[in-house]
Amino acid sequence: MTVRSYIRKFLLMNWKNHKLQLANPLELLVILLVPPLFTLVAVLMRFFIPVNHRSDTVYDPIDLDRSWMQMVEKLEKARQVADTYNVKGNPFTPHLVIGWAPKRYGIFQAMMRRVQKQIEPMTSVGFEDCEEMRESVIENGLFAGLCFDGSPFVEDQVFEEDTLESYSNIQPMLNYTILLPSELRMLDGDFRMANWMTLYNDDPNTFVLTRLNQPYEGGFVGYVREGFIRLQKSVSESFLVLTSHKSLPTIQIRRFPITGREQDPLMGNLNYGMPFIIIIGFLFPAQLFVWQVVSEKQSQVRQFLINMNIGNLIHFVSWYLKGLIYEMISSLIIAALLKIRWDQDHGVLTQTPWYILILVLFCYNCAAVAFAIMVAAFFRNALNAVRVLTILWIMSYVPTFILSNNLEGNIHALRYVSYALPNVVATLVIEFLIERESIVHITWEDSGYRLNYDGGHITVTASSWIFMLNALVYCAIGLYVDMWRGGDRSGKKMKKPNTNASVQEDPYHERGDSFTHQGQAIGVNSTKIYEVEPSHRRFKLKIKKLCKRFATNDRPALNLFSWNVYENEVTVLMGHNGCGKSTLLKILAGLVEPSRGTVMISSHNIQTERKAASMELGIAFGHDMLLTGFTVIDYLRFICRVKGLHNNIEIDGQSNYFLNVLQIGGLKTKRIRTLTDRDLCLVSICCAFVGNSPIILIDDVHSDLDKRTQSLVWNLINEEKSKRTIILVSNSPALAENIADRMAIMSNGELKCTGTKPFLKNMYGHGYRLTCVKGKNYKRDELFGMMNSYMPNMSIERDIGYKVTFVLENKFEDQFPMLIDDLEENMQQLGVVSFRIRDTSMEEIFLRFGCEDNDQSGAFQSHENAQVLLEEYYSTLAEANEKGRRTGWKLFFLHGRAVIYKRWIAAHRHWIVLIFEVLAMALVAVCTFSSIFIYGKNYELEPLTFNLSQLHTVDAFVELFSEEEDVKDMHAYYTELLYWYDAHVATLTKNRHNAYALLTQNQFTAHVNSRYIFGATFDQKIVTAWFNNIPLHSAPYALNVVHNAVARHLFDEEATIDVTLAPLPFRTAINTFPPSSHTFGGCLAFGICFVLTFIWPAFAIYMITERGSLLKKQQFLAGVRVCSYWTFTVLYDLLFLLIFCACVVVMVALYENPNHDVMLYGYISVTLMLGGFWVILLAYLMASLCRNPCYGFLWLCGINSIGLVCFSQFYRTHPESMLLEPTFMAMYTVATVICKLFMIYEFKLICMDPVVNFTSVEVFKCNSIPNCCIKSNYGTFTAGIYHDLVILTLLDIILLACLFVSEYHSILGFADCRLDTRTNESPDSNQESRAFPGILSNDTAALVDKEHTSRLNEEERSKYAAVGIGIVSKYRRNRVLRDLDFTLAKSECLSITGANNSGKTTLLKVVVNETKMNAGQLWIHDYSVNTHRVQCYRMVGYCPQKDSLPSEFTPRELLYIHAMLQGHRHRIGRELSEALLRLVGLTPCWNRSVRMCTTGQIRRLYFAYAVLGSPDLICVDGVPAGLDPTGKRIILMMTSTMQAMGSSFLYTMLTGLDAERLSLRTPLLLEGQLWMIRPMDTETENYKSGYQLEVRFKRKVNPNVSMSRATWNLINHFPMSPNKKFSAFMEIKFPDAVLTIERDDSMVFVLPLGTTTFSEIFLTLRKDAFEMNIEDYFITRNMLVGFQIFTYDQHQDNP
């Protein structure tokens, strides 16, 4: 394929994708606007949270003396309170004593004497060893402890006046540990995280702004406020002075200054919420994108395009670009919303440049679209793909919980693995942008706050590379899977076939066990007889030993199938439903791979030259191959371009030509999804013919068309067959006889016979068929006796309804005239109103070869086998009726069993998705409890050594402000020390302002808080240790580095001072819950809401699918009660909700062990039940409103996710901040309640600790968090739990009421709102409705019958099975039924006929209440549908023309559920359903998903649904039209039998002669009204006396055999067409004959009674048929009187 061709196809696929998207504006709005709409939450917050202005803040050097005395004063007061209450061991009220050890070292004694002067008024006490000192600090409540490392020193060193006599033995190496309680003393009354946080480098509970705005001495977790810096400075400097005997420079500690800025408190809200907004916003476009991609593959359109040489790569790239383009449009809108200055000249992200936002969103979109298309590549079920994508999308965000709770990056593997998830990377980079908004002033740089640890956020550059790498990996995986599963053979070389033989020998040899079903019976029909193929004809299609088996244990769909098709002929392929016809055509079209065998299309082998072979084909496989978003003309143009046409004039010419031929030119601008079924069939046929395809494959798409539309299709086929090879699959013998040049019949995957019609009839035809129409006084025995008197043991082919058909075997041909004459003379005495004779038809040949006589499974029954199965079914039904159906409570629980069984099947059939859901919930649980896994329960703090080796990275600065040698030496050692640890050091010099660099306005000062952890300024006699207050532990590091630099200056480079903070074990319960960025309550709230929002609503997909099909309606028609249906449906969902609730409570109990709180468990359970019940009710309501499962699932996720997004924005840890919030959002309320519950539980648990309780009450005087003076209770008003639960309950009640109204209206209707009488029409319109259409004869009896219906009184109406008066039904603005009246007597079968789109289906839907009546009244067995709908449901069975049954079920399961819903016991219900399945021939597929059943099998299943249990009224919509003759015969037999049992039938789409067999009346639905001739009271009213002769001519003219006879001498003077020749023949033989209908291939004559006899006509035609080129002829005595519209095509049906 050339580059130009690639570009053309690529542009064509992009045009197709965008055209389809623009055709669906609702989806387009969702894709483009939903992400920006979620972003509006952040925009709205901009208006409520103003920006604060802050001036420059320069902090003075910290006054350690003042802070020390303030601390001592506060602790002294606390100690006094503790002494008053005799409280000991309280870490918050320590004794002002500092212990130290080991005291046996003289140097430490000397040091402590110096330290004592610095720590006054505290005292110090020495201990022998550190362990003793540690125990004393714990038990006696000392302020602190100092543990020195004595290894560098000797014990016997003697100091006099703090001076050592000899210095040679002292090593300048000091290592000491400061022991302090884990609890902070200067905690400002907040106990929750009042500890040293040595597990973190940054405060996990506060935002950057919070740390920056804390007081100058460090604020919360301040080493200055807690006295640690004072101890560190005193001990280290005492050691230096003591050992060096030199004066030290003044060392002061000082915070980094903060430049003047506009600080934005909104960033604190957006820090966790903004990434979640972006991610959830783009979830919904991703869901629709996956839905679109997989739906195209599911409809086999993708495979068709691949076969047409448009490879997977083109599809993949075009779909990827489509998704990326639309998401980028959304991203541009998001960037605009975030950058627009909404309030006070500030936007949401004011300082972040717009191009950075667009870059981040673009890279994220690249990765997100690639992720979505990769997921789509693994699926062929669109709904499952959407569910799994939703799960994976959320699960790719959940790991951020672990990363947030593990900021130090200890779990490196998890961090690196999580970078493969685009949502994690998006979260980190958006948090990075938000953080920069807080700490960066003006100039934007791609570096954020990343000071001293590896974890945290990532830069824009790093994220962009990660996104693009992820996108590349996802695309590679998706493309590989697409090509692997899509059957793309673009990479295979085309092999040139052997020119000597168009079909190569199949390498597989026939084996006895290869593809023959082991249980398959071999009957007489297994013999294969083919017509000898003429040598001069060219083959267009050759098939040899083709085999196909879908599953190992399945019957082969094709079993060694071999077949040749001639060029430029119409070949009709027939066979029973499920025999493999459609499978064969799909293999030819390349949509299904054969298991083995060879297929040659023209000169191309489909195995090696698939694309070249497919370009030869035009296919019409029904609706699945249509892209419904296109207009008709656009789709035809698209197909033409796919087939290789590029000339616009030629494309439009072909498209318009075929549209006009099929008379649908007016539909060219309409979208395909708005077309009716008839129009869809015609469009599908047009698609097959456009594009100059030499081979046309049509798969029975025309079976539901009316006669006039079928004639359009047949005329098109006859016109095109001279230049095309047409293969048409059909079950209609009439079609085969009318248009087929050659026919083939297959059965059980094998070709049984093939040949022309004359060949098949000559080979397999035997005798004639005599059909008698039974009259009112029909005498069966007399008629049979008379027949047997002429032909002993005469066989009866069928005896159904009002017709009985006999076989007149050729061996009794001498008796034919006498038999016919006798029958004609005794018609009135025998009760026969009409009879006809015809030759063997294609139906008889099909019945002989289209099924296996010995197949006893019930799949393909012969007449005798069908009769046996019919008797078996009705005997089982009689047994069931004898035992009776369940009533009362037993029926209630039986309904419950059926409903639960149905839901269980629907759930576990999607076990792969269930595995994903379980794994997702497990991951949510792991992430929720991640803090336990990381830190453990009742965690303890770890010692922290303030050595630079403890830092992952060191960013520092050093400033030299003096030229003195000592100062320069210290500066040099400081710098060297930093470089030794691979630090990033910024060296500053003295500026022109003669001021410290941090005390002037410059670029360095603006960025110092975001880049450096500490620094030092070396001035004359003053060394300033600067520290950044954002990291928790920077102050001790800053001071210790300065001390080390001074020590090296005083001694040498070997001098070191190391100080360690060793927190003692917790003495209180504040360490019960692990430290984390998100509280456990917040994580649990998010986890629960994730499950309820994105996983739990998945069951709604089945509910919507059930409601979208007729399965739900069928359950009510079966007799299920509304209360039992909804009771057990809700109980089923509540059961799983209870299981989920129990699992959550168990996990919470394990987490809280041993501090259990039953009240907490109860409130959690109540909250989960109310929240889960909201989701369940919302799913039910959405199922009643939506018809598209994907849309319904998106609505569910969207509605619930809004509350979750709001919670992520307003998430707080203080209860008072949660009072005034949008609690009308259910998920927000659920999350808030969960968060509040755990906050209250934490407060209770903390206050239960006696130390905390005493400190809160007595020391802090109730001014603490939690306030232990107030008893924390879940039920208090201030907690707000009851308020939220009440709101959640009200939401459930409101939703329940909405659901009740919706379901009541859907199931029961509003009888009081309906008119009890017909809608009064205006006189003009009413008069117009009474007038006869011009096509009808003026039969006033039809009007009389209509008037009779409207005059029925209540007593007369009770005698009818159904009565409708004045029925009006509208579709949009069009009236489909207009003031329609009809009656249906009990045990009557009424066959309604009419053109497509005339309203036949609508009428049946009105009867079963699937479509609402806009006006009128309807009674079923004297029960008004308006007021007694439930009672009417139980008397009706409904068989739709088509429906999309849920694919989770098998026919066996569906019918078994239906039987239980009717009240049959378990065993008898199983037996009854299986007997019916055997009867209708569904045994081969009864354990197969309905998705895998053929169209004919599905129609049989519909009929079984309708007749199971013998309802009083059965509505059958068009089903027999799509069945093979065997299936149709079974349906007619069942209908006749059930009529005898009292059931009434309402049919549509029955042929005229089938309707004559079952119905006494012939109604026509025309212009919205039902026109009906009179019932048959006497034989003369419905049948007109006389003879009707219909002949059909052969396509090839036979030579004249006898030219000597006088008759032929009169005719053959000049060459004549068969029509003229036969007309001349009739003028000679039957001069009174009147020609009524003439066509190219047929003629119909009417002969008056008395001018001839039936036997004379029969003998004349039988003798001269060959010479007259007659193929078939039909002779009828007494023609049926009716509307002429039936007669037009009546001759095409077989009697």
C-alpha cells in the first residue's frame, strides 16, 4: 500500500471518528465540558477564600534565654498543679531536673557544671549509666536526659576549675543523645500530633503556608520552644570551651526571612483536592472514549475495515488522536478557568504560567488517552471495558494515599512503580504546582520545595517525560493486543495462488473423529446429491472442506463444508436455524476465522490474501455493521471510499442510484440511528451494492420486510445479478423460488444438496399437494374416508388450523381426476369451503433435507418428531396444571428465588470484572490501612541524629562577612564539611549594602525558603546559623553544622560533634493512630466513597440492560408481583451491602483492637447502609430513566462523584469546620460522617488516657484539643452526626419516593389520570378517520364491524379475549394509531397485516403496555388495562419481533426463571421449560449464552417465552417471518393446539396463506386504523366461487417438443414470450378465463364456475406444463375474498 493510500485511509478514519462524535452532541458535551465543570468547584472556592497580603518578615536572632525562661515558667506552673493532685509520671508536667550519664567521666562532670549555668533554674543530676538515667527520666518525670558517649574519653581525667592539666589525651569527638519524652510539652493544647515527628522531615498535617506563618522560634514541633536547642547549644559549646581553652564566637540561631507576598489560603484546600478534581473530571471522557472504541469492535465494524485493508495501526492512531484532541480542548478550557482572574485580580493558579498548565495537561492527556485505549484493546464487551476502566482509573489514583502517608520515600519500589500510573504522576505534579503557588513570589522555575528527602512531588519536566514514556508504553501494549486479537494480517505477505488449480488441496484429511459430532445421527438425508456442474461456467467462489467449531464441546457450525458458486448468478442458501449459514457468510467476509479448510474468492485465498479477497465483497449483515451516527448518504460515501472509490461524482452517483432504486432517497440526510428497522435493512443492502463489489453477501436481513419492500429488494437483485455474484441467505422458500438461479440447502454444518430449481424438484419432488380449507361444518372422518377410497393410506403432510394438506403421490395419478371431481362435488357436504392443488415446492424439499429425521434431541424435528415433542410438552403442562401453581407466601418466596437466581447469574457471569472489583476493594483497603503497614500500631518515634549523613540531599548556603583569618578559617571548614557530604552549596559574598544577604531584598532571599534547608553567615565574632522553618528538624542541623565547623577551626578536621534526639516511649494514648498526612478517618471515608461511587453502581448496568430489553416486562407478564419483585431485588442488593458493611466494620475493629467502641461500629454500619441504600436507589431510578447502560453508569458515577469532589475540597480535621457544608450531596455526607466519627473516637480515646485527661482539665483548663472537660459523644449536637444522618435518611426517602413514582407509572400507570373514554376528535378529523383509504374496496362490512366494536356493552365485552376502543398512540408528534378499534374473540387467532411502519408492533406494545396509550380504552378478558393492569399482565404472553436480551443468560435459564415466576414448582418448572425448549428446537443452544444464539433461535426463544404456561392472550410480533419452515410449522402447530385449549393469539407478519390457516378474519392496519372484513359465517361470504390459476414460468425457455399438434400450430406461427404464449394457450383452452395479474415471470387467471372443472384445468396444465415453459402452477377452487393488497403477493406464499 502506497504512502498516499495510507494517508487517505488515515484521513478517512479520522473523518469517520469525528463525524460520529459530532453526530452525538450529548456525548460531545460530556467529553468537552465535564472536566471543566468539575474545575468550577475550585473556581467557586476562589470567591469565598480571599488572598491574604503579607509584608516582608525578617526574624531577629532567637532569644534562647527568653524562650527558655518562658518554657520553664510554664512547666513550673504545670508541675505545681500536678503536685497539688499528687500526679507523677506525667510527661506534660515534668520535674525541672535534667539527668545526665555517665557521671564517672570527669570531662562530663566538668561539662555539666558549665551547662548548669545555662539551664538555670533547672537542676541536673548525674547517673552511673545511661540506662539508669533513662529509667529515672521515665519514672520520675524528669525534664530531659543527656547520655554521653564516653568511648573517646578516659574516666580518670581530672579537671580543676574546669581545666584539664594535660590536653594530649582528649579527642575532639563528642557524641551525645538528648532524651526527651515523645510528647511535646509546649503543644498549645493540641494533643493529636503533639510529638517530635522524627519519622518525618516535614509536618504531614500542615501545608507549607502553615509552617511559614508560625512564630519565629519555630512554632509547633519547635526545637527552640521545647528547649532542645538550648540544651544542644549549651552542651556542645561547653565541650568546645572546656577542651579548647579558647574563646568561641557568638553563635546565634535565626530563621530564614520571608519576603513580602500574597499568600493564598486556597492552596491549602486545593493541595489534595485539585488533583482529584482533574482526575475525576477526565474519567468521564475516558469512559465514553472506551465505550466508543469497544463498541466499534463489538459490532464487527473494526474487523470489516481491517479486512478492507485499513489496518489496526491506522485505527489505533486515529482513535488515539480523536481522544487526545477532545481532551485537549477540555484542557484548554480548564487552563482558562484556572488562569482567569476571578476575584481581587487573582485566579485559582495565578503564578503558574499558562503554558506550564497546558503542557502538564497535554502530557497528562497523552498518557490518559493511551491508558484508556490500552484498556479498550483487551475487551470486546463495551460495558465490561467501561467498568474495568473505571476501576483501574480510580485504582491508579488510590496509591497516592500510601505516598502521602510515606512522604519520606521509604517504600522506593512503590514510588517508582506508581510512576507507571498516570493519575499518580498527575497528582504529584499538580501538588507541585499548587505548592509553588504558596512559596514562589514572581519568577516561575521548574523546581519546588524539595529540600532534604527523595520523596514528594515531581517537577514539570520530570512529569512530562514520565507521561510521554507511559503513553508510549501504553500505546505499544494496546496496539500489540489490538493486532493480536483483531486478526490484523497486514504484516503477512500475500501469496499468489496456484494458477493450475483455483482451490488448493486442504492439508487436513477427513478423520472419523475430526469434526463429526459424536452423538450425531446419520439419517437418510445425510446423502449429498449435487447437480452436475457445467464445464463452461466460471466459479466466483470455491469452498473446500471448511470447518468451524466455536468451542471444544460444541456441535461444529461447519463440518467439512464444500461448495462452488457460479459467477453472475443469484444463489440462495437455505437451512434450518443454527445450521451455520450466517457463520459461513461471516467466514467469507473475514469476520470469523475458520478452524480449517480453504476458501477462494475470485482468485484470492482468504487465508493468505484476506484484504484482496475482502475488496471483492459487498456485505449486508444487518444493523450491527452500520455506524448509526452517520447520515445515510454519508455512510454510503464512507463505504464507497473504504472500497477504494475516490471520485466524488461516482460515489454520489452510486449512492443516490441505489437509494432511489429502493425508494429511500428521502432518507439520505437522516441519521441511521433514527431509521426504522425496514429502512435499516434497505440501507444495509445499499451498502452491499455500492462500491462496485462483484460479490454480494446478504444474510437474511429482509425477512421482516413487507411484501412491497421485499419486491423492491428482489427487483434490485434481479437487475444486478447480470454483473454480480449474489449469495443470499434466507429461510423463505418463496424467495428462493422467485429470485434464485441456484439453490443450496445445508443442515448441521454440511451442504445437503445444491442445484437449480428444476433439478432439485425433479430429483426430490414427489407428487402433488392437495390443500383443503375447513369450513364451519367440516367433517374430518368423511373427508379422510373419501381420500383413502381413491388412494389407500394417503399421507397427511400437515393438519393445522383451518387447513389440511394431503400428498397426492404420482403412483395414483390415474385416480387424480376422479378424486378431484368427487371432492368438488361434495365440498358442501364435507364442510370444505376451498381447496387447491400445487406441485412440490421448495418448502417440501427443504423439509426433507434441511433437518435430520433421526435427530431426537428436538433440534431439527421432522413432522412426526415435532408431534411427539408437542405431546410431551402438553403432558408436562397438564401435570403442572394438575399440581397447581404456588399461591400466597409460597408464591412470594418462589418469586424471590427466581429474582435472586436471576441476579446471581447476571453477576457471576462477569467473573473477570468481579475479580477486578474485588482486587480494587482490596487495594482500597490496603491504601486505607497503609499507615498501619508502614508505621505499625502504637508506633514509637525513632531516634534522630543531626548528622548530615542522615539527609538524602543537602542544600545549604554559606556567607562570609569578615576578612579575619579565624572567620575565614571557620568559613572554609564549614564549606568543606558540606562538600564532604555532597551538599549543594551556595556561596555568598559581602554585598554593597554591607548587610547580610538574607536581610536585603534580592533574588536569593525570594527563593531561600524553597531551595535551602539551612545556612550560615560568618561575621566578626558572630556566627549566625540560619534555618528554614518549613522542614521540621532543620534548626538542630543548622546549629550542629556550625558547631562542627567551629570545632574543626579550634582543633582540626577530625573534630566532630554529633547530637541525637532520642524520644522516650509514649506515656499517653496519642500514639494509638499512626502518623500520616491523611487521617485514618479521612482515608476510610475516601475508600468507602470510592467503592460506593465507582464500583458499587456497576450492578445498575444489568438493571438498565434488563429494562432496556423486554426481560423486565416479561417478568411481570409471567405473573411476578410488584412487591415480590422489588422486595427481593432490594434484598439481594442489601445483602451484599451488609456483607460490605460487615467487612468494613471488621477491618475497623482490627484496626482499633483492643480499644473497641460498639457505638462507633453501629454508627459506621448505619452510615454505610444509608449511603449504600442511596446508591442502590439511585441505580434503580437511573435504570428506569436510561436505556443506554453506559450512559446510566456514567450518570451514577457523576452524581455521586460530585459529593466526593466537594469532600476532597472541604476536607478538614476540625469538627467545627464541617458544620456548614453541602450535606445535600449523599457521598459528601457519608464521607463527612465517617470522618467525624473517627475524629470523635480519637478524641474519646485520647481523653480516656488519664495523663491527657488530667493535663487537659487541670493544666490547660479545658483549653485543649480535644477538650476533655466535655465528654465526647457521637450523639451530641455539636458533633453533627445526627444532623447528617437525618439528612442522609431524607435523601434516601426522597429518592425512594421518586423511584416509587417512576416504577408505579411504568408498571401500573396512573389510572386516575387517564381518560375513561376516547379522546374526542374534531369532526373533520374523525370523519377522515372513518373514510376508507383509496387502496381499499368499498366493503361497508368493514365499517360495520368497527361500529360494532364501539357499541359493545359490558356483558358482550366479557365474551372477548381483548377489546380496544378508540386507541390512540403517538410516537413523538406523529400519531401511529388513530382511534383504532378491534376485538379478539376467545380462542381466536387474529393476524394483523400491513406495511412496515404501519403500527403493527405499536399495537401489540400497547396491548402489553410496553407503549403507552395516549387515549382510548383496552380490555383483556373484561379487565380494563387502565385500572387493572397487574391482572391483565398475568393473562398476556408477549413475543417481540426483536429484543436485546441480556447476554448473561442462556435460553434454559431464562425459561426456567420464567416458569418459576409463573408459579411452577422448582422441579416441574425445570421440566416444563426444558420440554418447551425441546419442542421449539433450542436443545443445541440451550446452555449457550443468548448472545451466541442465531437470529432464528432467538425468535424461537421469544415465542417460547410467550406461550409458556398457556396464557389467555398471546401477542406474537413478526416472529414466524424469520424462521425456517420447520420452525414456522412448529409455531403454527402450537398456535392451533393452544387455540383449541382456549388461548387467543394476536399475530403480525404472518403470510396471507398462513393467516388463512389460523384466522377467520383478515385485518389490515392502514393509516393508523384496523380495517377488518366480516367473520366467516357462511362459506360464501369469505370465499368467492370460481377457479384461480396461477403459473410461474421458468427462466430458460424450453424447446417445443411437439410441433405437430393443432394447438401449437396455432400458437407458434411467430416467436412469443412465455407470457404471450400462455395467454394464447388460455384463450384456446379456456376462453372464459380472465387475466387478473401479469408479471414477467408469472400470471394469474380467474375462471368462472361452470365453464370448466377443476380436474380439467389440472389435467390440461399437467400435460402441457413443459411445453409452456411452466415451472410451478397453483389451481384454487373458491378464492378468498379480501383486500386486494393481500392478493398482490399472495401467490408467493406456499399453502
